[in-house]
Amino acid sequence: TDGDVISTKHLPDHCVTAQFNEKARFSLRGELKTLADIEKEYLKWAVTHFQGDKKQLAEKLGLGERTLYRKLKTL
């Protein structure tokens, strides 16, 4: 399975169809952000958007709850 990988199928439509802006792609120093950093930022946003309902969040992201909890531990 791809339980450790977040792909576009796990993202809301507005994230997939929207173009990334400069803030999303680059750090303050103008360097390209790593995928891991972008994933962390997205997970932080998603947690606040779902107001702590991790079961619903995991479902919406297409992740198992254990995978989600493991990813959240890295935040």
C-alpha cells in the first residue's frame, strides 16, 4: 500500500487544481521547500480545518488513522 505517501488523490480539489504561489513553493530565503516541509504545513492546516477530529481527517486524506498519527508526531 502507499500508506506513507501523500499524493494528489489525498488532497482536496482546490489544492490540486490551484497553482502554487511563491509562498507555497519557496522558503523565506528563496529556496525551494522540501516535499516533507510542504506536507507538514498542509497537515498543520488540515488539523485546524478539521478542528481536531483526527478520524474524519484521516478519512478525508485517504490515510489510516495510525498513519495519520505517525505523520502528526513529526510536526
